[in-house]
Amino acid sequence: MTKTTVAPYGAWKSPITADLMVAGTVGLGGLAADQDQIYWLEGRPSEGGRSVIVCLTPDGKTEDVTPSGFNVRTRVHEYGGGAYCVDRGTVYFSNFTDQRLYRQTLNTAPSPLTPEGAFRYADAVVDRGRQRLICIREDHSNEGEAVNTIVSINLSDGNDIQILVSGDDFYACPRLSPDGTQLCWLSWNHPNMPWDGTQLWVATLNSEGLIAEKQFITGSPTESVFQPQWSPDNLLYFVSDRSNWWNLYRYQNSEIEPLYPTSAEFGLPQWVFGMSTYGFASADEIICTYTENGNWYLASLEIDSQQLQLIDTPYTSISGIKVAGDQALYIGGSPTEPSAVVQLNLTTGEQHILKPSSNLDLDTAYLSIPEPIEFPTENNTTAYGFYYPPTNKDYTAPEDDKPPLLVKSHGGPTAATSSSLSLKIQYWTSRGFAVLDVNYGGSTGYGREYRQRLQGNWGIVDVDDCSNGAKYLAEKGLVDGDRMAITGGSAGGYTTLCALTFKDVFKAGASYYGVSDLEALATDTHKFESRYLDGLIGPYPEAKEVYVARSPIHAAQQLSCPVIFLQGLEDKVVPPNQAEKMVEILKAKQLTVDYVTFADEQHGFRKAENIKRAIEEEFGFYAKVFGFAEG
């Protein structure tokens, strides 16, 4: 039996270092299948955060499609997604630097398809019969708000661009029916976000490929429709939360038919383009993913009998599914294995990993296994989260010691945390921290009503839930109530700053590109989120008093504990002045405050050296505040 070292929580030495977190680690997404080749996107911190299209050929070899100097990323909605598509060996992608669309085949150099200009493109599909792309275009060529439309782009002459659909504030998911006669899409308007309410449309196309007649199918300001998709026999399917839960539906003979009503979520908040939770194995079978109580599942749905059959996997996080022929592709992650591109053979049921996000070779005895918890919060309601106990096979703590707690507040705020392996969490738990990753009211995965708890209550419900989760663990004796910190990025940074300002629960905190001034956010942000706060806080300027009251920057005198701010200086979503004003006030109060900037980062850190520095700075800050040696 291996002897362990007795050392205080927080001071344990760990093999899970910041270097390990970024070494050889890539982000995975953007799955696609084309003929007998498989494609995916790799976000590479080691290459400055560059996104690269990778192709897996039939002989099992992987090759980079995107050459050096190109970065496959679109800035539509700023968050992007849907940055490339592929058809018969030809890839069409958005290049981050100039936002032009490029065309490329394997082993050839990319050539520009669209002209130079203040345009961005996303979510493209190939209309092979008419030799064109159909996609979302965001026009920044005039002053004022950008204009979003659905356009067609001639593949012979990329200057020949026609607007197919216009008039709404936002569009997503233009999808062509297999016979090429119909086009469906989603649209929504200010002040809605796509998870609040969208509209689903279908149009017939005339001989010139233009809209001949369009038909409204479903959707409203209180119904969110997600991922419209055509079946192989030209029927329209989609996901809707009309029942409180994002469930699957079919539109047939002018009727909307639920396919499998259940208290689980088959949809997601559309922060980015190209999200997918289901695909067609045939006209009679859907391969789908859904989330229930925080975990994701893979299943087969027989359409006519409405029978759902679970497909066994070792994964608790499943995303980005694409179905083609006799295979399904998805990104799978578990509490003990890094996420990976996984291929499922629909004939044999065999699953194997095509590409892991990391070649991590780590003893699982260093890994903390998350425990899903429910805890009471305000107004006799329940909130959710994952609790990670401190875990390190080399150490035990003194009998009378309790671990410091780090509460994580996810971004969005309409997002959700998952139980898949996160080295950013294991970094803390292997050093003797307990971690609570909170799915506060407003999070996705627990139905529309739970998601709507945050409407008009941002800065209250999320803060209450994070605070009550921490107190719940302290009352149970699992953590040291005098050494509790909270951390979060973007919207999670706002929750963090609110908790530190308006509550007396946490002794320290870390804000990653977090909001401190709601008025500034409402008046100085991009189109996609420019009216987001109407629902979360109230219309501006009518609700100005509420904006002021809930902005930590206006109540900074109440904040009396140490804070570290980490900020990208090129951030357009939450500009640096949000952090800088707060830092000035706290320094004037002579509080312990650190301000760590990253000159070449935007909203979220993508470069390996910056990801590494950020977590080391945060740990060093807590070590200083709580008085333990850095592990």
C-alpha cells in the first residue's frame, strides 16, 4: 500500500499542471462526413488558438486540410460556429482574419470565393443542383446595427450573391430538402434570444432558386425551435420546447406531431451555429442525443412506433452528432477520459475513438469523480450542480482540516456545465480544493421553466443558487466555510462579482472577462446580445434603476474581499473597461486586487500560454489569500 503524505488541503503537489492542461490538447467540434471521408475542427492552443479542418481518409490517416496562415472561424454573432461545410471533397470555410469564404480541396491551397468587404458568413449548405452555397450573411458595411440575411453564393462567381430571405433581425439553420425544392430556416427578432423564441419557416424554391412561397410552421416569442432538419424522404423535423422540454417533432400534412414526449432535453441554447442533437439513420430511424439530470445520453428513435432505445456508451457528455450512412459521429466525454471524436457503427454497434482531445496518460487516482447534487435555494426551489471532492492519491489532509471550496459559475448565463473530464477542475481538486460546478436557475437541461427562472432575475437567482450551494456544502461539513471562493467567465464573471459584492459568503473570487457594469454592457456590445438584457434585467433605458442597482461597479464599496480580474484586451463582448473601472475602485479601497491582462485575446482565452498563465495566476492569488503554499 502506497504511503500518503499528510498535508493541508490546498497545498498538495499535483501532476495536473498548467503545462499538462495545454500540452497536446485540442478543442474538437464541427463534425462532418463526406462520401468516405470524415472531417472535424481542431482548436489548437499551441498554434495560437487557430482552428484547423482535419480530414480522416479511408485508409485511416489524418491530414490537416487548412494550411498555416488560415484560421477556420466565423465572427457572425461574434460567437461563430458553422464555419465550414464540405461537399464531394471540396471544403468551403470562413477565414477568421478577413471573414471571407474560401474554397479548397485536399492538398490544394485555399482560394477566396467571396469578395473583400465588411461581410461575415456562417452556417452554409451546398445546393449542388444549382451550384451555389446557401448561408447566413452578416453585413457590417454600413453604420449602425449589422444586417443579417440568408443569401446564395454562386460557386462559379463568388461575386454573384443574392439575398434569399431578409427582414428579420437574425437567421439560422438554412437547410435544403433532399430533392432541392424546399428551404427551411429559423428566424427571430429583438429582444428575443434564440432560446427564448424563434420562428420556423419553409419555402418552395422557383426555377431560379429564389423564394417562391414561404410558410410559417411554428414558433413564437415563447417557443424556441431548434435544429430543423429534413429526413431522407423530404419531411421536416425539428426540436421545440412548446411542452416545457426541448423534444422532437415532425411536420407532416400540415400537422405538427410529437415524436417522443418526455421530460428531457433534445435541444440546446443556440449560442453558436451548427449545433446538432440528432440525425437520420434512415427515413424510419433517428439517432439522437438528450440530456437528463445533467448527463447526456445516446439513443435510437424508431419514428413510426415512437420507441426510444438507449445506446450504451461510456460517455456522460455527448455533442455535435452527425449521422451519415451506417455511421454516427459525435464528441464524447466522461469524468475520467478526455473528450474525443467517436464513431459509432450503426450496423454492428461498435464504437471507437477517431481523435482524442488529449493524449493524457494520467492515473485516475488523481481524478475527482463528480457527484450530481441537488440543494435547496430561495423560494422553496431546488438548484443543481456537480460536486468534486478533493482527490490526490499521494496526499491526505490532517484530521481537523477541511478543504477550501471553489464555486464555478458557468457562462451564458443560459448554458450548462457537464460532468465530462475537465483538467481545469482537476487542477484544483488534485491540489486539495473541493469544487462545486453549479447549474443555477437559468441553466439549460432542466426544462424551459427552470431556464426562465433567470428572466428579470439575473444577478439574483444565479447568485442565490451559487451562494446557497456553497453554504449547503459548508453546513454538511464537506468544506471550510471560511475559505470559499467563486470563479466564472463572461456571464459567470458577472455572477461572481455580484456574489462578492452583494453577498457575504465568499472570501475571494476570480472574474474572467466578467461584467461589472450592466449599463455599459447594454449600450456597448454586439448585435446578437444587444437586447439580451431586456429579458434578463429589463428594457433599457426604462429599467435604468435596476441596471444600476444590480451592477457591482456601483456598489463596489460593499465589496470587501480579494478579487483577481483576468481580461483579454481585444474583447468586444465584454470590453476591458468593465474590469478596469472595478479594479480602480477596489485599489482605492486598498483591497487585495490583481488585474491580469492578455493583449492578444478576445472573449475567452485560446492561446496555450495564456490559458496556462491564467490558471496559475488564479491559484497563486488564492494561495496568497488563504495562506497556503502553492502546489
